[in-house]
Amino acid sequence: MKMNMRVGVFAAMIGIGVVVFLFSSAPGSAQKSQTEESLTVEAMELKLEASKKILEGIVREDFSTIAKQSLKLRRLSQSSAWKWRQSDEFQLFTGIYRRSSDKLIEAAAEKNLDAVVNEYHQLTSSCVNCHRYMRGTRLAGNTSTVPELVPENEKKSRDIITD
């Protein structure tokens, strides 16, 4: 009888442990991660679409479209889809991106095509460098490339240590 009671208590403890494990790990965290990932994918697709429209605006010298789409890019960088991946390095790239989009908005308002083209280049470079960094970090766990991907004027303004 004592043996059956011990086996029953042991089985109950294992059952409780399994239930606690299942409820504490899998559904919530996996679902949250999938939701965050899908929001990020959607934000990146919107960013790419707005970037294409800016290029079209540049070719047509349509400063209204350039300003509108640049503002859309700026707002996307403030969305919740953007905020979930915050690290010091990601913050740095986000700052560069936001400053570039702000300057692009200003250049469009001034109807300065040369400045628009320059800022569009800066903006797209910030995107490419961030994506390059994020891919490298995920694949290699390496953060040493950050200084190489940051423009010189941004290194000075952020006091980045490059050694």
C-alpha cells in the first residue's frame, strides 16, 4: 500500500511539472516571437514600398511624393514593430536612419533635388548597413562590424569606439 502511494505521489509530481512546463514556455513566448517577427516583416515591406515610391518621386521630381513617403518611413521607425529588437547597435542604426529620413523630408520641402538624391542615398545606405549587421549578428553572433558600417560623420556624433 505504501509503495502504491509513493508511486501515485511521484506520478502526480511529474504530471504537475509537465503541466507547469507546457504552460510556462511554449505557447506564450513562441506566439509572441511569431507576432513580433510578422510585424517586423510587414514593417520592412512597407518600408521597401515607400522607398520605391521615393525613387519614383525623385525621377519625376515630385517633391510632394518624396516628402509624404519620407514621412511614412520616419513614422515606421517609431512603430512597435521597430521597437522590439532594441539593442545598442540597433539603436545606433535607427538613429542614423531617422536623421537621414528627417533630412530627406527637409530637402523635399526645399525642392532641392541634389539634396534629396544625397539623402536618399544616405537613407538607403543606413538600411543596407543595418540589414548587413543584423544578418551578420544572427549568423555569426559577431558585433565587431558595427564601426565599419557606420558613416564617419555618425561615428563622431555618437562617440563610437572603433578599436
